Amino acid sequence: MGIVENKGITCQVFAEPCWLFDVPESWTLEDAATVPAVYCSVFYALVVRGQVKAGESILIHSGSGGVGQAAIAVALSYGCKIYTTVGTHEKRKFLMQKFPTLTQDCFASSRDNSFQRHIMRQTNGLGVNLVLNSLSEELFEASLSCLSKSGRFLEIGKYDSSQNRQIGINIVHEFNSFFHLC
């Protein structure tokens, strides 16, 4: 599995790979194909644009998806305090098994805006340093309100931008950074 500079959407790639790893024996090729793109996306969002630092707090939406799992893994490698949203108890259980350092307090629902109250309660009203957002409409607004005053908002969702959603300029003034990464 790997990443190539360009023209990599084909059944055969004749190029010098930019990044290449052997596929683990326990993975199918279909499993392996899902890994490079999500990790590159997460690396670009958290490390390059978000400039994540050791010990920071981060809200990762849809933690059980491919991007969410990659983001949790990267954030844990930086020693971050993780908060994540999931839609079901089964997804929460799955993530707790995959990432044993996550506790019940790390989880909130992605089905409604109750995650905002949970984050503010867990951070004593301070909010998180980074939000990796994929939610839209009113849940987008709730995600913004979870960010600390010096935080970085990393927008990876496409719905609001496809709808030409307007956000107030006060968002930019309140926070250090707002990145739309799609």
C-alpha cells in the first residue's frame, strides 16, 4: 500500500512511490487501500495545518470512521487528551477496545448537540485546543462553540461548503485559526 505523486487511480501504478509499506498478512488489499488516504488527510489536518502539540485537547467527530480512527491514533501519539463523538454504543465499545486509553468521559453523541455540553463540562468551560470537524448545520455551530479561545478549527466536512454556508467573521476573530481542508 502506498501513496504516489499523481495518476495513482488505476489497477497498475508505474511510478516511484512517495510512501510505501508492505500490507500486513492479516489485512485484505481492500483493507490496505483505505489506510493511506485517511492517514495522509489526518496528518495534513492535525500536524501540518493544526500544528498539534503534546498534551493538547482535541475533539474528533465520528471517531469510529476511518478518518476518526486515524485521528485518534495520531492524536494519541502526540499525547493529546481525546474527546470523540460516536453514534452508537457499539461504536463506543469498538473504540474503547481499539484504544484502551479512552475512557467513558472521552465520548459524546454525534447525533445531537449534547456533545457541546459534554466538552465544556469536561474542560471546565475552557473548550478544546483543536476540533476536527465533519458535522454540518447546527452541529457545525455546536462544534465551533467547543473550541478554546486559542484553538484551531479544522473543517473537513463538505456539506456546508457545498451549500455555500456563511459563517460570521467573529469566528475568525475569536479563534486563532480556522482551516477549511476540503
